[in-house]
Amino acid sequence: MASRALTEDDIPGASLAGRSPATLKNEELRFWLKCRGDSLKGLKTKAQLVKRVEDYIKAGRDQNIVDPDPNSICTKRKERNEASKDSNSAISGTQRQPNFPSDGWSTDLKRMPFFTRAEMNLHIAKSGKNIDSTSKSHSVPTGVRKATIFLNDEYLKDISTASDENFFYFKSHCYHSFRKNDAPHNLKVALCIVSGEVKHASCSCVAGTVGFCNHILALLMKICKFTLYECKNVNELDNEDDMQQKQACTSTLQQWHRKGRGDSINPQPAMEVLVTKTYLEETRSSARDPGVRCLLYEARKNRQQADEEKLLVTLKELNPKMALAQILTPRSESIPLLETKFGRSPQGSYASYQLSVTEDNFKVYCDITSVTRVNPGNHSEQIITYPRFPLKSSDEQFEMPTEISEAEKSLLDSLQVDADKLNDIERKTRGQSDCPEWKA
């Protein structure tokens, strides 16, 4: 079906209706500009909004109407109304008053007519509710805003449907948000099965006798959702917040072990988190309220090649043989790797000499490979004699001081013993204080 051009009469709120732009509210001015395809960028004050509207009027672009709804609801509604215009006029002369059936109620929505915000605004207009009491226009009725708030506070339950050759019927219960023990209100709505126009609406509350109250508007908003999501059954939206829960959380089993919507939330760094206030009725202006974000610098480790190369050049200028300068050689495969206690490490690194397999920070004076060791396969075997270290293999000799007396020299000579004498002293003094040699 070809796209049809829209007019001001097709979209409630798209016309100024003879009013001055300065007398309208910011919300009305934004909606008027949105119906002309304006992006609303940079419009923060009312003066800017009024000037933009006046510029459209002076340029003659105020009659270029576009659909402000992202789902093209207004365009679809006009196409549907024009397609059913002939059938609607044929039955208009014989149409009777709605008669709610006593049986045959179900949850089926297959025969539901196309019902949108436009039909809802038309019903509000018939009730006499206006934003400006001195004006006859019905631009963006405040009742819709109240219905949106009420839909989030109240609870709908037991929505059922029925239909005949002329009407599509809805009935529902609306519970109280703070007085849940009170009996719910009974809601009834009848729509024209061809045009979707509200032909009858009533509620059991005091204000619902004339068919216009917050409870009725809440149900109409729900019907708009049925059309928007192309629902085939009223139960498809039972999980919405505006529906009464089938069972209280205290009456069900614990659900701690069940996976919630937290699994669908992707983690992100704390430096990128932006905390903002939620806005339900209008789009948030980032310039007016940018939100709260972390103002600290990025303190996490991050590889920076340029800074690393600059540091390497500076270290090489100071001392090319520095161990740190050798480690920082550019991504080299030429750096030899040395075996350490924790694997292979680059030569010059701390692990290469702090954790080396062979400790080379002392001088070897003797070979102890000939020392008797315990047999690993026989732990019961014990060494009963003290091992004889090959001290004779040492080339170093004790140098006798030259400037000493004869008595001192005689004392030093008496202290010199060989390996056999050492082993004999060790064997005789194993009892320590119980041995006479220990006290000699």
C-alpha cells in the first residue's frame, strides 16, 4: 500500500489551532516540531523552541507533516481508515448501541481493530478534558500523561475480550496500588470493530460513570500495547509491570538459585560507568544533565610502546651494560634465555641471577662428590662414621705470622692437626659433657 501524506488533522497536537507559540508549553512545542521532522538538537530553552516554530511558519514549512511515531502508527491509522471508509459508511446507518455479551468471553485478540494513541486522544477530546481551558484544541492531553503514571502504579487483571458484527469488547479488573484488600474496579470498553473508535467506556469508580477516568485510560493504554506489539492473545503481556502478579512472592518457593537478568548485563570498566537519573516522560538532555562519571585517571597497567622506547633510549645513554637496559631491548628474539628454578628467563633479568640453578656467588675449595651419602633406596641404612672431607686437595696453606714470640709460635704449632686427628677428636667428643676429652 502506497504511503499517504499526513495533515495536521491526522495527528492530535500537530496544529497550533490559532494559538501563539509563546502560549504553549515546552512539551507541546517539541511535539509540534517533531511532527515537522525537526531533530530538536540544541533546543534547551522555551525561547529557542518558540523561535524555531516561528522560523518554520515564516518559511512555509509548517504544513510538511511527518509521522512522529517511530512505528509509523499515524500513517498506518490513516491507511486503515481510508481502506475501511466505504464499509464504515455502509454500516453507520444501521449501527446499534454496544451490548456487552453475558458469555463467550475469551483472551483472543484476532478480531481486535487497530487502536492507537490517536483513537485514545479522540476519546479524551470527547470527554472535555483540555490542557488549555480557553482553547478548543486537544493538543497532547494531560490525561494521557496521568494514564502513563497510573499504569505504572495500578494493576490490571483478568482482561478478557468478546466481539460481534459491530463492536469489539474489553472487560477487566483494576486493583488498587495501596489498598489491595479492597474490591477491584470493573472496567468495560467497547471499540468499533472497523475504525477502532471508542464507542463506550465505563468504570465502577465514582469518576468512571462518564467513561473517562484514570482506570479507563490505563486499560486504553494497555490496548495500545496490544496493537503496538501485534499481540494475538491478552496473556502475551502478562509479565508487564502494570499487570497484577498471579501469586505474591511470599507465597512462592525461593528463587535465589535461579538465574536472573543479571546474566544479560555485560561487565564494563568502572572508568566507563555513567550514572544518570531516569526520565520517564521526556528525553534527557546530555548537556543539561551529563550525569556522574569517574574523574580519576586510568591507573591500571597499560602497555605503552612509545614510553617504553623512550625509557630504553635514556637507560642506554646512561649505562649500556645496565641489566635493565639489556632487558628492555626492543622485542628481541636475540636475548639469550637462561635456565632458572622457575623456567627460562632472559639473560640480565632478576630471575636469571636471583633464581639461577647453579649458585655461583661463592668460590669452590674442594670436591665433595666423594663424600659418603645415604642410599636413597634404603632409608634404614645409616652412616656411623663422620665423612672424611678431602681437605688435602686444597692448595691454600696457613701462613704463619713472622713477628711473634717463640711461645706464640709454639701455641700455633700445637693447634695444627691433620684429618685423622680431627676425626679422632670428633669421635671421642660425641658425648660432649660426658666425655673427659670435652673438658680437657
